[in-house]
Amino acid sequence: MSEDKDDIELDIDQKPVGRLVGKTKIASAKILIEDKRVERTTYLCIYGERKDDGTRDYYVMSIGKIWNDSQGLKAELNVVGERPPRPFEVGSKVFLAKNKQIIDLLGINNPQEKSVALGELLGYNFEVNLLVKNFGRVFVTGRSGSGKSYTMGVLCEELMDKGIPLVILDRHGEYGSLKIDANGGESEYIDAIIEFSDLSINKGADIDIEYLFSLDEKDIVAPNLCSIVNMRGISLEAQETLAGRLLKKLYKASTSRKIPPFYLLLDEAHLFAGKKSSETSDTVRLFSQEGRKFGANLVLGTQRPQLLDTTIRAQAGTWVVHHLTDVNDVKITISSAEDLTSAHKSDISGLDQGEGIISGEAVSGIPLFVKVRKRKTQHGGMGFNALDFLSEKTIEELKQRKSRILQNKSPEQLEAGKEMFEEVLGDKTRNELLDMVAELKQKVKKLETEVETWKGKYEQLKEGGALASSESAGAEEAISSDLPEDVKELQMDLKVWKEKYKALKKKVEAGGEQPAQEAGISKEAERKIENLKKYTQELEQKLNKLKTEKDEAIRIAEETIKEYKKLKR
């Protein structure tokens, strides 16, 4: 590459950081380093002789290995990009590469609206903006604590920034944190996220996961939409089946162009696409091999790359490698990731938290060392609950959005989807049913006690004259006149469901030690138990809301009684 005379002279006038020593080649050389600014990730530059027009060729070089010997600090240099026509002269001066030379060569200065900004080039203060169109299938790896999941969160933000449809299969309930910004407020993405989950376990989700298969593919994959399938609380076997069926559904929709191009993010991919063949791993393999031509792209994450299906691993176009320590994991990564060599072994095992190496299609054949940027959203841990951060107004708006999504589905569609989901979960054993009944019995008792407590408080206030007194009209207004009806409604509901519970318990106990189906527990009975569980949760929510409203009302009423008594004295 050539550079203008004036620009070159500025660099050549600077003090060189070292000189070439030993044997040189057109693609590599060794340097004796004479400047403390030179580190493993530093880019260097060697200039050629001046041409007749006053310009000089220059060659940017990266450091492959660095070591100390009796002569001092030395390093192996590799030419990045265009190579010279003949080996470098021994003794040639080596300079620090200029920022512009590095940016132009690496192709990392792309428009924000078309690129993914993962972070800064390690050792430099400028961003690495890589074109989205070059990413293809992405593979993110790194041991626990290396920053792998954090990086996947950054990728999610970047894809949502571009309005690219995103589907996240979330094993542990971590990605609901995308709804919350880094400061604990509502994130800019909250209106673009729909989270499916078991609402009895993950209360911060939007729609019960049992409706997932009731929805059309277009309800799950659409521009400016991130669909999170939160599988926390579901057995690993059921998670694997659910993932396989959803991927198959989305793959078919993509091949028929029913849905737009999208990314599917699958963390802990080795659990769904390991070396042991299964229906789910076959679907993931099909996704990885054929999906890209139809716009179905993957982001796979794993701590153990050696456990992942070989074919799937080989299909990764872009790798983001964080700290790994297992020898086999490092070896597999180097052999699978494009442009990584044995020289990168120590680099991979020496990366600090949040540092990574990007290689493959996205970086034009030149592995880049990056420091991953800070997330704009929270980095959630297992079971992250967005309700701890969201306002009541936002929660109510999210509930309305759920209604809008489901209201266009017929009862038949909803029921068919629920049956498909129940099939994914598999039949419950007798012991599982007994555990559910026991848990529900405790909840029913707790609700009965709380209803009686609230009824007693109300009666005390009524007997105390606070509600009848004209001086306490404010208290009467504060304590809603519909409280007795609410209490009666809750009591009636509890009575009905208690009877259902008794009937179901008798059916379970009548079966001895036989499996649930042989013990007289039909699918209808199982469904009733599930309904009991969900309705108990609804009662709890209703009661909690009632408690919140009436606690303040009772406090006001009690203060009013005190003031009334003072006035009577």
C-alpha cells in the first residue's frame, strides 16, 4: 500500500519502536523491540523506499508471538494485507502503525446502521464496526465467567438496533433483562420484546408459554420484534423437544418465505446439538447448513465447543472466542475457526474477562482482538425478573399487548397449541400429580386465611363506627364499597376450587402406585389440575392487588377514627 509523502515523513521522523533481526520473509519477520509501548495487540508498520513520485509503500504487521531472550524483547511479525515483492531488509526500522492505516486495512469503520459494534480494538480507543451482512452464522464460545453470555447480550442489542427479527431460546431466564436498561429503568427495546414463559415461575414474562404453538410464525418472527422463549422451569428433555419443534416450524416458514430473514439465538447449544444424534440436533444441523440461504441465521453459544456436533461447528461463519482453558476446547476452536492458528493458543487462554478474538467471515481473514463494549441493558442472571424494575403502568401496557396478540386466535387454535405444548412436556407421573395437589392445597389454605383476615379487618372498622360516621366520610370513600363483594367472590372461588381439589385428590389416591393414566387420571383430570394451579395464581394476584389497595384505605380509616375520637373528647 502507498502513502502520501507528507504523511509518511511525519512517521519516519518519529522514533522507531524496533528493528528487524534474523531471517526475514515476504510474509513475516522478527523484531527486536526497543519501545515499551509495543504490546501483543499492537499493530506495526514498515515503510519501503521512496518512489520517484515521492510516495512510499507501507506494510502493516501484527504480532504473532512475543518473548524475551538474552538480547531483549522480541516478537514474530506477520504481514496483514498486501505483501512486499521481496523479503524485508534485515535492520529495517519498524514504526507504530497509524490509526487510519489500521482502520482502513481492517475494514472496521462502517456505517452504524449497517454494522455491529461489539466493542473497541484491544489496545486502541476506536470502535470495531463490522458489517452485519458478513456475519452469517455466529459462534460465541468461552468458559464460565469469560463474558460469553454478556457478548451474546450485546449482539442482541445490535440486532434489535437494526430492526432485525430475533428469536432467543433462553434456558435459564436471563434474557428478559433486555427489557431493563443499565441504570435499572425501562430499556429502549421494551416495546419490541415479547417474552413467552411459564408465568407461574417467571412472572416477568408476557405470555404463557403454552400459547407458543397457538401462534402463527409471523407472530414470532417480524421486523422490530424480539421473541424470547424463556424455558426456565421446564425439564431439559422438554426444553430440547420444544426447541426442536420451534426450529422446525420456523425453518419451514423461512423456506417458503413466509417470514422475513431473522436470527435465532441458542445459548448452551451443546445441550441441544451435541454429538449424539437426535431429532432436535438434526433440526439445528439443517438450520446451520441450509438456513442462511433462506435468511434463517444462527447465533450459537457454548462453554464446551468440543461437545457440539462437528457439522454444526464447521458451519459457523464468524467466531467470537473468549477465554478458554480446556486443552481440547482450545484445540477444537483453533481447528474450526477460520484464520486462527496454533499461535493463538496462548492468546485464547490468556484473554481477560470481556476480551475476545473475532475471526472468520466478518473480519476479512484478519482475527481481531476486541474489548467488548458495555451493554445498554442489564446483564441478567438466572431467573431475572423484569417486574422488579418496571412501573405499574408499563406492566399494565404489557398485559394489554398480550391480549392483542391472543385475541385474534380462535378457541380451537389456542386449544390445539396448548395440546401440542402439553405433548412437549410429556405425561405427568402419579407422584408429580400428588406434588401439584399438595402444593395447591397449601396455597388454597393460605388464601382462605388471608381472606378471613381481610374480612375481619373490614368488620372491625365497620363495628367501630368509622364507616357509619358522617365525620369519616373520607374513610368511607377511601374504603371501596365493593370490598365485601370482592371478599365474597374470592370465598366462592376458593370453595369451588377446593371441591375440585378434593375430587382430583380422590382420583389420584384411587390409583395406588400405578402410573397417572392407569390410576384413572385422565388428560382431562390433568388439565383440571393445571387449571387449578393457574386459577390459584390468578386468585393470589387478585388478592395481592386487593391488599395493596385496601392496606392504604384501612390506614386512612384508622387515622380517621383516631381524629374522630379526639374531636368527640
